[in-house]
Amino acid sequence: MFIVRASKRVFQEFKRITAPPILNPTEELILWDFRKESTHREWFCVCDEDINGHSVAKLEPNGKGTGVVFHGDLSTQLPADGVVRYSGYCAIRSKFKLEKPKLFAREVDPVGMDLSRFDGIEIRVRGDGRRFIANLQPAPGLVKQDDVWQSYVITRGGPQWENIMLPFGDFFITYHGTMQDYTFNFPRNKIAALGLLLADRVNGPFRLEIQYIKAVKSLFTTSESIMP
């Protein structure tokens, strides 16, 4: 009997040590919950079809109530106009949340999300094994126009949902997709928008389901079996 009780204690302690840390409500912030229909309208989809390219993409509910699906067909074929020299991208991005117009102001600036107390971004997805890119766009005036911080989102593929962690320290600054050699402190307190980009130069269909995106303090990787 003593051996049985001791074995149970050892097993419980092993579970406690190996279990991922539990986040309390003060350590995470849901940014977008795509299980809610109202969240769908806060994002939009673009692709090179807008510049006469041949890619197509959509962002729509996945039909199961568990999130949205970003899907389509990527094509690197150039338009026939001879003007566009690069093609082959599909992307989704959150819409800017605009400040209330100021008296006599000519423009309305986006409101920057303050994520300075968090360590990174957690995205719950079900992908097709392709490599996407996460884009964080700072509020205007902080850096050069079109400067964006990027990090890779590599999906496993298959029927399982997975939680992909993107520490802020892994993001690198780019300009029109090219990594820059100058440094700039990441403006966690002034993030205007977040997006996901597919531009891996692989022609063919793609599919990425997204359930939620949130800011977190503790970063760890988990996965669960297929959800309904």
C-alpha cells in the first residue's frame, strides 16, 4: 500500500513539473477571437490579384464556428503589363483602429495597441504545412514608412490545431520584405496592426484556419487533437 501511495505522489509531481505553465487572466490579452462573428469584420484580405496578378485569396468563416479560414491559390506568374516585376503573395491584416478626429486635424491617426507588458503573440491555427509570415506594423511616425517587423509562422499541417508562439524578440525589421541592417527598439506600446502573409514562392493552393490571436507573457508550445 505504501508503494502504491508513493508511486501516485511521484506521478503527480512529474505531471506538475512537466505541465505547461497556466496563464492567469492578467498574463494574457485576447486581441482577436475569430469564433465571434463580429471579429471577422475587423480583418481584410489582399493579394497580387489587386495588381493584375494571378493569385486568389479569401478570408471567411470556416463553417464550423471554430474560427476563420484564410485560403486560396498562390501564383508567381507575372502580369502581362510588363510593369509589375514581383508577384506571388496573399495576405490578411487587421484594420486600423482610428482615433477620434481632432479639431482642425486633416488626418485621423491609427490607435496603437499597447502590448508593452507582454512577451509575444500566440496564434492558434490549423495549417497546411506552409510557411507564413506574421507582420507587426507600428503606428505612423515611429519608424520609416513601410517598415514592418516580421517573424515566421511555420505550420505543421494535418488535422490538429496548434498554438504557435511568436516572441517579440524573434521579430526582425524589414522594408518591402527585405531585412534591414539598422536597429530600432521594437515599439510594443504602439502596434497599429497585425497581419499574416504567404509569399513562399510555391505555386498552388493554401489553407490556414485561425481561431484566435492573443498577447501573452509566458511562451510555450502546445497542441491538441482535432476539434469539431
